[in-house]
Amino acid sequence: MKIDAHSLPDDPEQLKRMLLELQQHMDEKLAEKDAKIHELLQAYNAKLAKEYAKKSEKMPGAGEVFNEAEDILDEHDKALLATSASVKKEKAKPKRRPLP
């Protein structure tokens, strides 16, 4: 929408009206572009969420199926595990060698 400077009217009221129409037209275009950008961002975020979402089908209690070994431990075995885990070899603190 190019307007030649020589074709503009000399009446200030008509120029103001033209300016307001042009500004309204530009605001409408900007609103349309913002709506399109918002729509595209929503589609993009939905695609990302679908692509990188958790894909495994987890069922409640499914992790307990393979706990038979822990279930059959008797009290003696549990006590051994508790003592062996608590008795750790203390690591010596690293010492800085003196400078030559």
C-alpha cells in the first residue's frame, strides 16, 4: 500500500483520518500475526511434549514383581547386610606433598 506524496490531500482532517485508518489496518495485521505465532507455538510445544514424553506403560506394583530375593531374606541375612554396609573402610585423607 504505497502512497505517493503528490497524491495526498492538503486537508489536515482528511490526512488524520487516513493516518488513523492506516494505523488501524496495521494493528489488525499485527494482531493476526500474533495470533498465528501463538497458534504455531502451541502446535510446536504440543509436538515436543508428544515427542519427548514418557513412553513406557507403567502399571502400579509392577516394580515389585522382581523383589523375590528381598522377600526371602531372613533376619540373619538382613543383619549381615546391615553390618557389612555400615562397616566401611575409612579412606585416608589425601595429604599435600611439601614443595621442594
